[in-house]
Amino acid sequence: MHLIPHSWEHWHILVSLLPSVGLFFALCLYGIGIYTDKDIIKRACLFIFALIALATVPTYLSGDHSMTALAGNPRFPEGMMNSHFNWSVAALLLMAVNGIVAWLELVRSWNGRPSQNALHLVLGLGLVTLALMMVAGELGWDINHNELRLDPATQKTSQLWSHAHIILNHFPTIGFVVGLGVYVGALVLDNIVLKRAGLFLFVACAILTVPTYVTGNASMWAVTDPPIEGVSKAVINAHRDMALLALFGMAFTGVTAWIELWRYRYLGRFSNLSLYLVLAFAVVTFAILAETGHRGGQINHPEIVLPTDVLPTDPKLGWMPAIELAINQVTWFVPWQTLHFFGYSLVFGVALVTSLRVLGFWKSMSFAAVHRLLPIGVFGVLMNVFSGMLILQADSSRYLNEITFVPKIIFLTIGALAVLYYSLSERLWAVKAGEEAPMGAKWVAALVLTSWTIVIMGGRLLPYL
Amino acid sequence: MLSGNGFIILMVILVSGSVLGLAGLAVYCLNKTVDQSEG
């Protein structure tokens, strides 16, 4: 019950994410729906836009009351709050207009197809709203996060990491909420296209968890070395323990969801048992994500901490300090590093074979034949995410500040998202033996190969630059 | 008793063997479900 907000400020931190980050995911899904011309996805997104528009009301009210509650508090400068308020009102108004247009089109086209003009109007309004939301969100985060305004010359670890984590951590969480909504809706309606969309969102969120976890690790150093007043390492460690569980939960949900997408290609149907297993993983993961987010909020949001909250005080307690100690022993470090090397051999091998087929090599095989290999690569990614996170804990402040670490993580995310295309594209799946893959698929294959090459090079260069 | 190096080698074999073995088993089972549906 401690997760239920007890103040306007706490409510505002939570609900304001729906019209901003939620809108981002809805627009991504909407773009896919328009590109693939799937009416059910377009309709689902019109419904989501209308729901998000409803969230503008509690967002505005909680924001307005928060300003009143925080007025006069020197931690929250009035000028910054006013600037955030003005941009937010513009963004929320446009979001409300977008929601009304989306709802009207949904009702108007109930027994027919949505009109192209209306769909494009909603897309345009949504994109402009998202741009305004980005400005409003950035101004909102700036109000509380004083560490972002520290002199970079005095910092050992750049506060850009903290900035990135403040933004990124909301993507797997809110994306997961959108994914869970779409998925439950798909199960209720028993619609295959929506089931695939929900599974896709789970996999995408699982991939986004990797950069989120890494930026979180770097942020810990940025706000504790040198220490920042009011930020406790013990509270951070409590958040890190739950973040590790969240990483496990996201990985299980993401991999089981991806396996179902992969199997669907061959079987042409979903297994109900597997679908409900994914749902069970997703519900448990959602609970873990909620607790992780709550503990993360307690690190640097004194305004949401209740007098009855008992925060940890001993920075040596918890799993993460114990893991840091263990992985620094050569008997633990070397086995996980060896596994990491096995993992990237598997990932690169499978990425190379499938991508070369798409690019026009060994055309005697259909794409479906090489697609059979993908689980080996996905298990390689899974192995490397866990072994990589363990290895990182051995000396995270050093690894994270190496210049090749950022491109490694960026291209890991891009490479993993690009591989998803292989299991989702209808045109690629239809490529028979002797046939050329579509040109768009070839560009994706080139992106996959480039990304995983940069990931391996970035990783190998870490100890030497 | 194993020496330091012997213990490291044992750990490398245990960790890699168990994780790769599990992954291999999972890949085998997945392929079998697809093979059965095609057969």
C-alpha cells in the first residue's frame, strides 16, 4: 500500500508520465499500424490516444496543486515551475484536442475503415504534442534535479548519465504499462494482430531495460562520488536491488514473448498456455517495476517521502554490495567473462548468417529456414545481458567512463531492436528459396551487422582506451 | 584440494557448461515443437 501516492507532488510524478512517455509508445505503435495498414492497431491506438487525453485532467490538477504545495520551497525555483507550467498547459491542451479527434474518428468509423485524412491528422497532432511534451517534461525534470546544474568540472562521472537515466527509466516502465494494456485487450478480444503487437511491446521494453540499467549504474557514481547532500547510498542500493529483480523480470517476459513471436511464424497460431505464461511474467514484472520505480523516486524526491517511511541507512546491506564483492574475485569474474565471450560468438554468428541471407547470400535457402537459427542468438543476448551486468559491477565507475562504453550500449539497443524486424516483417517471411529480400529488409540487415560489430569492438576496446 | 588455477578452471567449466547446456536444451525443445508441427 506504500506505493499509493499520499500527496499531489507524488501523484503528479506518476500521472504526468502517461501523456508524455505513454504518448511516445502509442505513436510508435500507431506508426507501425499505419505502415502495415492494420486497422485493428490503428483503432487500438485511437482508443489509447483518447485514454491518454483523459489523463491530461489529473496531470493538470496534480501539477497545479503541486505548485501551490511547493511554493516558497527554495529547492523548487518558482521561475522554473512557471516555465514548466506554461509549456505543459500548451502540450496538455493539444493532447486533449488529439484525444477528442481520435475518439470522434473511432466512433465515426465503427462499422467501416478509418479515413486516411483523420488518421494523418491524429498522427500530426500527436507528433506536435510529443514535441511540446518533450520540452515540458525536460523543464519538469529540471525543477527537482539540482544535480543536473552542477559544474561539470567538479564531477568525476558526468551528470549526463543522471540526466539520461531520469529520462530513460520511464520508457521500459510506461512502455510496459502500454504493452500490458494492449496485451490484455488482445487476450480479451482474442485478436492475433493485437497479441503480436503486445508481445512486440514487451520485447521492446525488455531491450530498453538494458540502457536504463546501465545509465542507472553510472548515475549512482555521478550522485555519490563526490556525494550530493540528501542523496543516500543506502537508499540507492535498495533501488539497485529491486532494479536487478526488474532486469530478471523484464528478461523473462521479453524472451518468452519473443519465443511466442518466433513460434507463431512456423505454427501460424499462438499457444494459449504460452500466452498466459507471458501474462503471468508480465504481471509479476509490473509489480517489481512499480516497487523499483518507487524506491528510485525516494533517492532524490524528498517531497514524496512520508514521515512514516523507514529508509535504509546502511550502504553495505543488500544484494548489490555482495555481488560487487563476489564478482571482484577472480574465481567469479573469469567464468562470467568466459560466458560473455561465448554469448557474443553466438549473437554475432546468428546475426551474420541471417543478415547475409537477407543481403542476398545463400539464396538456395528460404528466409524461414535461416529464421530457425534466431533463438540461438536470442539466448546469446540473454547470456550477455546477465554476464555483462555482473562483469560491470566489478569496476563499474571505470567501465562506464571509458569512451567506447556509450556506443556499445547504444548500438546494442539498436541492434537488438533491429533483429526484432526479422520476426515481424510479413514481406521478409514470404521470401522463398531463390528469391531476393526486399530493399528495406537489406537496410535493416546492414544495420544489424553494423550494430553488433560496434558492440563487440566497443566491448573489446574497454580495457585499453 | 584444488589449487587456485584448478578452481578457476573448474568454475569456468561449471558456469559455461551449465548456462550453455540450459540454452542448448531450450533451443532443442523449441526446434522440436516446430518440427512436430511441420511433420
